[in-house]
Amino acid sequence: MKVFQLIIAATLMVSTVADGHMEAEEPCDDDDEYVPGKSGKKSKKGKGKKNYGTGKSGKTGEGKGGKMKVGKGGKTGGGGSKSSKYPDGGHPSLYVMTNSAHGNAVQMYRRDSANGEIEYLASFATGGVGGQAGDIDGQPRPIGQAAPAPLGASGSLTNVDNRCLLAVNAGSNNVASFYIQDNGYLVRKSCLDSKGGLPVSTSYRDWNDDYLVYVLNAGGKGHLAGFHLDSRTCEMEYIQDSVWVLQEGLDQPGDLPNVFASPSQVSFSPDSEHLVVNIKRPLDTEDNVQGHFVVYRVMETGCLDHPVMSESNGNTPWAFIFSPHQKLISTEYNGPGFGGSHVSSYMFGGAEDCSTCDAEGGNLILDRTIPLKNDEYTTAMTTSISYSEVCGCAVTSNQVTQSADLFFGTLSTVQVNKKGHLSLIDPLAGDVTYPLDSSFSRQGDFLYVLSGGGDNNDQPAIYIYGVDGECTLTEIGFITDGLPTSDLTYHGVVGLALYM
């Protein structure tokens, strides 16, 4: 039976960001030159041991490079969309965003598709600065204190059909677009006002011969804004009158959005006819009040029609993806006294057979839900999700807790069958400290997971796992080269995307 493969990253969070109100356009830094990484020593490989990169990371864009040799994993899911370009002679690459308070940047790594080896090569300025979501009172946390999932969101770094790369500058309220050269190096083409405060997530769809992009701003009342992205040049242009306010009646207690009660992701539906946003529970309610999904119909002009709102199964829906049968699969948190985190699936219109799901009405109906816990722990937060279609299994990653002050991260395996039904396979398939984002290689040989470090200013890292046909994860190693420590960022790195 064919199933689909997904990966969920989860973390416990308290973080902070830029002013949440609509503002005049912030000027972008014109310096778009890249800083090459310096070659480091190859990491040594030992039986049963992790692989450590030997290059030291310094200020953003100035870390020394290093390599990590990895073994070849089994075949699993991981392809890109059918319309993606895979240029002959293209060089597979991996990108991570620094979220730096001193100048945001995208760190580039060369990726060997045959053995999974990663080498830090260069840093590309985004033209803005990083940012952070607020605590429960809307107040910032001091820079230099690591915190899981600094933006409280998913989708901050987006590969657009292996042609363009989108990066949010949460602290300067703008969004950058890059052209991806065949060798994986980036050329910044645009840096535009995001039309709101604290941009945290982007999504795209085909639009005539180009792309339609929407940016989610989590600050203030929350704003969506549409942009035209040229498929040849990767230059962006704002679409007039495309801004939508998400929460008109919202009255924030502070300048920053509460990380537990803010919009966290925007994504187009598989048929490209609808745009979906998830919003964590309202600020002025008691615990165990549901969060919700907001669904907009996309008009031919690129603007949005009036929204339809549906309650989520949990009060903190954090991230979501769509299965090929149009089921929405969401990671959600119900709070310590209400079962912790779980994964839920939803159907448009509540169709029994999701192969005939119709998103026309925009109403999402809960299908199934599974808890992400076992007898030893309860998952504390689930903050990102991705999946692959190649293999007949699924993978997730989570932030879990054993006591009031002991937190750690795990990877779990989840099965999604051909009807989109969920079942938990292994809740302890792997462990990563504060997993923030993840992605499968296109062939499904490897799984890359971004770790944010930890509460003690630990070094962020990129973990690599081999994945076999049974959805068994084998940790191969991790690398820290090119990743700044938390004192140089707003609570750590964010976003991970693969090219090729």
C-alpha cells in the first residue's frame, strides 16, 4: 500500500520580533555581495559516532567552512513538484537563514546527492535584519538567549521551483528574493516592504507564466500581502490592493505578537485555488480554546476573496502541509493539561473520499488525529512539517518534555496512507535538540534537520539522517560550520531549503 512521507519539526518556544504595526517601507541594505566560506577540515568518521564539522562559526557570513562525510541512506520520498526545473549540470545545495540582528543572511552549503556530504561555501546578505516573536505579554527576550523557533512560524525560507529563493527579514519588515544560479549560488534581485510587521512565512503558486507569492506578517493584527514574482529574473513586485488584515479586533498586550497566539504559516492549496493561514489560539481567551484556519479563494487578479474560518482540533496549530489528496495535515498543541501535541488531518468540505475533495467552500472538517507521545514523555510543541511522496512511510520531529525544566527534541515516524489516514509508527525514531525545520533530498536518500541549539546558547547545527524504505532513520552526523551562535542572532537560526 502506497503511503506518503512527512516530517514534522517541533519545539517549545518563547521568542520575540519587530514592531507589529503597518509601517512605511523599510529601506533594504543595498549590499548583495556574498561572503565565501573558508574551507575547513573534513570531519572524521567513526563507527557508531557522530560526525562533527571542524570549522568554527563566527559572525554572520564569516564562519569558516567545513565538510562532513556521510554514508548513503536507503531510498525514500522527497521529490519536488512536477513543474520544478532541474537544470543539467546543476549543483545540489542547501540553504539556512541566520536571522541575525546584525544583518540577516542566507548560508549556502554544497550538497553531494550521492553521499549526502555537506560543505559550507558562502553567505548571501538578504538586505534586512532578523527578528523574533514575543513572549505571552508581547515583550521581547534579550538577544543572546537561545530560544526554539524564534519566529513562531514555518516557511521563512522558500525554494520556488528551483528558480528563486524567498527569505523573510522579520526585524526590518521586508522580504528578499534571490535568483538561484545553476551552481547554487544566489543573486539577490529584490528586497521589498512586506506590507506588515514581522514577516514570517511565504508561499507561491504558478500564475500565468510567472508566480504568485503571498507573505504572512504575524505582527499587529496580522497581514497578508500578494506579490508578482518573475519566473525568469526572480524580481518581485507588490500587487496593488492585495493586503488583508487577519484579526481586525485584536488588541495585543505588547509590541510583539505572542508566539503562542499568532499566525504562523501561509500556504496555497494543491489546486492553487485557495490560500490557507493558520492562527494559534486568540490572545484574550483561556487555555484549551481552539485556534483556527482561515481559507481565502484566490481570484484571477491575484487578490483574495472573503475568507472562510474553521476551528482547529488544537488551540495552537503551528504548521501544516497538504497530502496529494488535498487533505491538510497539521501539527497542533493543546497545552500541558490537554494532551500535549498531536498531528491532525482535515478535509475540505468533509468529503468521505478525499480523492474527490472539493475546496470550493473553503470549510475544513477534522478527519483524524494522533497524539505525539509515549509513556515516557509528552510532546511540548510541534513547529514545522514537511513530507515526501516517494517512500511508503512518514517521519515527524517534535519538542518534548519530561519535567517542568527538562526539554529535548525527537524525530518520530508517522504513516499517511493513500486515503490520508494517519498512524504513529515510532515516537522515538531519532533525537535533535530544538528541531526547527527539515527537508528530504529530492531522491529521498537523506533527511536534513535544522537544530536551533538550546537554552544554554548551544551551537545550532544541521543534522543528516539516512532514511530507508521502512521509514527507519539512521543518524549519520551533523555540521555546525557557517551557523552563528545565538548571541549574533535573534534567538538562533531559522529556515532550511534545498536546491535540486
